[in-house]
Amino acid sequence: MKRILFVCTGNTCRSPMAEAIFRAKTADQDYEVRSAGVGAFDGQPASRHAIEVMAERGIEHVHQSSRLDDGLIDWSDLILTMTASHKQAILSNFLTATNKVHTLREFVGVEGYGDIADPFGGTMEDYRRCAEEIEESLDRLSLQLLQARFRESR
């Protein structure tokens, strides 16, 4: 089973949306998915706009934030961050993450600007745009993981 951890700053906007969207896309597959934040406070709900954007997509996601820690690093097989600075923070603080941490967009081969902008404090449209960027990357991720499984099964 593949364990995927999505990471952002406060674990209330981007990484919970990534977790919820990926879980919905791969519900029939054997992935475990979690999210965390490099600067999160444990137990915070997802932002109101993030919840509303997920609801617009038909995704219900009950969420409480988690601060990134050694346990989550050890649990994960793959860590996907929303920005290069999140990746760097992880590499600086968690030596065991070195071979499994990537920005989401670099991992799936998106050219150009690799960060997914933080919609925190923004409008619903900012959150919709963010969710769209995340979903485009997660579509690529799903395809990559499916192809890898196919190669492994041959």
C-alpha cells in the first residue's frame, strides 16, 4: 500500500484539499492519504472556503489539522508539498525524508512555476483556482501511479 502525505503551511487549505481530492479520485485503490502542515496547529478545521470548494466538487471532507512530525514522515512513502519552501523546510528538519519529498508539481512533471499559491484569506475564486491547480496535478499523479503499478505487475 502506498502512503501519501500532502504538506502545506497551516494544513487548513491546500493540503487538506489535496488529501480530499486525491482520496476521492482513488477511492477504489489501496492508497492511504493524509495531510499536514509545516507550521500547523493541531486540531484546526479546514478553512470555510476550502470546505465549500470541496462541497462544490461533491467531496465531503471532515478535517483537523496536523503539524508535521517524525511520525508522519516515517509513516509516509511519498511526501508531496505545495511549494519549494515547504520541501526545503522538510529537508532541513527531517533527514529521513530526503528520498521521498518532492513538490507536487515537480513530481508530476509540471513545467515552469512549481508552487501552488496559498489561497488563505482569499476569495472563493482564489480557492477554486487553487483546487483546480491541485486537481490538475493530482490527475497526473493518479496516472503516474497507475502506470507504475502496471510496470510492477509485469
